[in-house]
Amino acid sequence: MSRPEHPHIPWSGPAEGPRILGINPWIFDFAAFNVWSRPVGLLACLDMLRAAGASVALVDCLDRTWEDARWPSPGKYGTGHYPKEELPLPEPLAFMDRRYSRYGLPRDMVREALAALDPAPDLVLVTSIMTYWYPGALEVLDIAAELWPDVPRVLGGTYATLCTEHARAHARADLIMQGSMELPANWASLWQRLGLPAPSLPPNAGLSLALDLYAEPHYAPILGSRGCPFTCEYCASRALYPDFTQSAPDAVFSALRAEYDRGVRDFAFYDDALLINPDRWLWPVLDRINAEDLSLRLHTPNAMHVRRLSADVCARLKRAGLHTVRLGLETTDFDHRHDVKLTRREWEDGARNLLDAGFDLDDIGVYILFGLPGQDLGNVEQAVEHVRSYGFRPHLAHYTPIPHSPLFAEAAKVSPYPLAREPLFQNNSIWPCVPGGFNWDEAKRWKLLLQGK
Ligand code: SF4
């Protein structure tokens, strides 16, 4: 499928079904880079709605979408920059000495395309990813309200789930949906807005994605599970997905194969706990990639659990085509951790197993958490040195205080900003829990440290 010309937005699914338009809003932030980004929650919703009889369409403000849209050329393995338009700083962030932008498709282009959408939607579904990107969701909802005042608007996703009261107070939405659409109460209330009885949930709801709604994709997500069985203190995975569910291998492989047959060669795992129960779906899928001799590149933008990286696991991942390896190492202070328990021995074994399996040092990046409440930044420096001593690339994962995560109350206590009241202060670019907050001198110093200078 080739990209349409602007302003065309195609509908997909039974013409007689209700028309549901899904929108992934722009990013509003100080920086943004596309690391195989896809709004998987929204894509899961559109897939289950279409399978249940709806006609669906997608406007992803973070995808090029139209042949005549100007978009930076993709970089390594399909990652890349977004177009951006600089905006005035929102009033709460006026103290920041950094540029703030809307990232993604030009606003006018999106508005014109929505205005030209024919037939018009019967319901608009807007997602939200990071809580502090909510201005993008509000802007899209405003446009939908202007264009189709009588069409119900539903806001879901992370911001809607974790900052529900804020969303109720600020979003022009008829329904703020908390949690996954496949939850029985959410499924029922969505169909109620359409004035229709709720059909049965289709099989694999929540795990099957409407990836075909993208024309000419450079990459695709793979989703084999939802949720995570662990409870790291800084993470809100449990609040977003209380259960850990895994897909069946056939479903995961068919989705991958369909994208491969469309020419996609870069695939990013979106699982939070990729290496848990790998016999359930991961090994069968990797075995089929090998058996069918697919030549592709796999990436793990979400950090993998180092303690699971046995020699066998590393060899299997390498054989199937894993290229980009991201590991999580919160700290090398192994006795005081906020994440999944990891001993020094496990870390060293995992690191060695990766190298023995033949991974390139350049493709292995290690996330080190920076800016936790009360964190001794000297430990972060040590962790950077430690990671570099293996030849791996250290990356700082800037701590984001996420509402409903176990650590949020402590973050709100130490931060000078009202984190719970205003989600814009949850932006990790302002270093919300680092004494003194973001400043350019410190940012440059850390950049040099990461480079070993
Ligand atoms: S940080 Fe990762 S491992 Fe920890 S709870 Fe969240 S998703 Fe699970």
C-alpha cells in the first residue's frame, strides 16, 4: 500500500459498521526522537473495534502519513527525527532555558485532513502516551470538537489513566477511559457512546494491532505480551496493565510475517518483560523466523532483564537477528536497588554472554537511571564508568515521576514542583527530582562523562 496524497485518510473495515477515527496526537516537549515509536494501545483498540464490526481510520501525527508531507529521512534501522515547530513555553515551564516544540505532522495539515474526512466519523478516539504530552491530546480533541461538535470524543491512554482528574478537568472529551479498552466496563461504555449494543470482544483483544493502517512503514512493533510481573518502584506498568498476559506464538508470528511481506525489515519488541516465560511465545516465534529464513533486524528499545541473559538466550536472540540490545542497569550499587533484583554476578554473566554470542559493542546500550528522588549522583557516575569498562554504551534514562508508581509520593515530596497537580512537571527533561533541576552546564558535563571524556 503506497502513501496517499494529503488530505486523504482511508477508512478500513466493513462500510456498514460505525466509523471510528483513532488519533495519536503530537508530542509537545523539549526534545523527541523516533525510536520505532508506535501508539500500540491505540492500534490494539482500532484492531479490536474493526474485528468487532467497526470501520476504522488512523491519523498518527507522529507518522509521515502522506506522500506529500515533508519528513526527515529515516536514520539507522528506521529510527529518526520528527518535523517540529517551536512553540512558546507553557506557562508552568516558563523557567526553562530550553526550546519547546510540537513534534510531528504540521498542525494545519492534520486539521485540513480531518476537515476533509468523508464520511465523517461516528466517534473519535484519542490516545495519550506520556502524561506530560497532554497538550497534544487536548489540541487534537479541540480540533475534533470544532469540526464535529456532536460526535462523541473518547480520550484514553497513559495520561487518561494516570491523570484522570486532570484530564476530566481539561480535556474536551465525552469519556475519559481509564485502562485498556478490552476491560468489560470500558468496552461497554464505548459502544454505549455509539448507541449500539456491545458486541463480543474479538479473540486476542489488546494484543493484536492494526498495523496495516500504516502505509509504507519503515518499521513495525512486535507485541507478545501486555503488562509485567515485576513491580519496580519507579514504574507504573501495574497501574496501566494490572495483569501480565502473553499472546500465542501463531498470532505474534502472523503479525510479524504480514509486515515482513509488506517490506518491513526492522521490528521493535514492545514487551515490558520480553524474556519472561520465553517458551510461551518468544522462542517459537524466533524459531519460525529462522525456519522461514527471514532476513530482518530485531530491536529491544525497552530494556531487557540482564539476569535472564544466559548463554542460550543470547545465542537464540543473536541467531534470530537481534541488532539493537538495550539493557537496564539502574545502578551498580547492587545492594540498594529500586528495580528488579540483580546481583553483580548476574550482571557480569549477562554482559559476558552477550559478547560471547557475537553482539557488536556498538549495538549494546545500557540504561542507567538518573535523577531518582534522593539519588546520590556519584553512584550514577560510577555506573557510567562501570558500563564503559565493558565497552558498552551508557545512556542516562532520566527518571520520570509517574503517578500511581510506588515511588511517586516520594518524588512529589522531594521535588520543588507540584508534580501531582500539573503533569507538565512530570517531564523528565526538567530533572524534576534533581536538586537545582536541569541546567546546561550539568547536562554538558554528563554528556562528556557518557563519552568517557
Ligand atoms: S520497569 Fe520494567 S521490569 Fe520493572 S515493573 Fe516496569 S516494566 Fe516491569
